[in-house]
Amino acid sequence: MLRILAAFIFFTRLPFWKLAEVPAEYFKNIVSRWALVGWFTAGLMVIVLYAGSLILPAGVALALAMITRLLITGCLHEDGLADFFDGFGGGTSRERILAIMKDSHIGSYGVIGLICYFGLYYLLLSNLPIELAGCAILAGDPYSKGVAGMIINRLPYARKEEEAKSKTVYSRMTTGEYLFSLICLLVPLYWLPEPVYFLAGLLPVATWYMLTALMNKKIQGYTGDCCGATFLLCELSFYLGIAVIYTTTL
């Protein structure tokens, strides 16, 4: 239970730390619980989405749902995405990419990347029926976090532990942790209304593979920023798949 609590403390900004004191070493194993945290963040988003749509236009309700997750997570993943775009967009060597990603200032690649990300996220979901959009979020958030979390099993950490922003280097998943993560990422797919939408799950896997191949080539590993960026881009590809399936099956 302490490892699950550690995941909620790390991946959200809600005061879960008040429930119990968690030893620092437990934070090394939180990635296998990332998808479980996605059940929580996705659930709150959909509550806001559905409740908001009762009194507001659907587009406004979706915007409020998006803001809800930003507030819950403290923009943790979006910060990683901006740093990822800055580093891989502006860096020409391994050392330079890592230095740029560690810089707290945002550059032009990061700004443009976030604009494109939020624009696509909003457009993809706002053009779905609100019931399908809600089901897509309930499935896409935890599924994409689970897929992205597998990065720690494929790549080594690219920095020394003392150079990590969070001062924590994740441990590779044990067999039990891998199975736990797999269950947590697959079960939410059953929120999808029809089995054909399961096909959308192939795109995050392809996105994960291409991103991890790029990271391996450029920096011979991953960083915390890479984890956040991989999650958001996997999730975006999942919604793209949902939108394509919905449009082609009308």
C-alpha cells in the first residue's frame, strides 16, 4: 500500500502525503502504479466533463476537464513534454540535449509543442460525442500511462542518480510489478463502448516504440521528462485512433 501511496503522492499534487510517511526508497517503484493513478485522474476528469456538460456547452466542459487534470498533477507531465521538445528539438549532442531538458526555462520548441499538443487534444475529443469522449478519457489516460511506464524496462536512466530532477531513479519492474501494471492499463479499455475501439490501443504502442528508439539513439536512455512526454504523446495517439475509428464507422 505504501508504494501505491507513493505513486499518488508523486504523480498528483493532492495532499496524499498527509495519510502516512512514505520512505524515500518506495518512490523508486512508483512507475508500475502509474496506470492506477490514471484511474483516479481520468475519473475526476470525466466527472467534471459530464457534470459540466449539464449546464455548459460541451466544449467548455471539456476545457474544464483538461484544466482539472492540470491542477491535479501540477502540470508534471506537460512540463516534461515541453522540456522534451526543447531538448530533442534544439540539442545536437547527448550532453546538450540533457542540459537543455534540465534547464527550467522553456524555449520555442517547448512553447510550440505544447500549443500543438493542447490544440490536437481538444480538437480530437471535442469532435466526439460527449459520452464517447468520456469513455475515451477513462480508457486512454491509464492505458497510456501504463504503456509509457514500460520505458523503464527498455532503457536505462540517462543521467546519474544525483543529477535527476526528482533525485530518484526508477527501478526496473519485477515480474509482479509488470503484471500489476499490465492489469491496470488493460482493464480500463473495457470502458470503450465497442470492441472495434480496442484497435486504438495499437497507436500508443507504436508511439512508445518510436519514441524510445529515438531516446536510445540520441541520449542512450530516458529521463523523467521523457516519461512525461511519452505518456502525453501516447495518449494523444490513442485519441487520434478513437477519432479515426469513430469517423470511419459512422
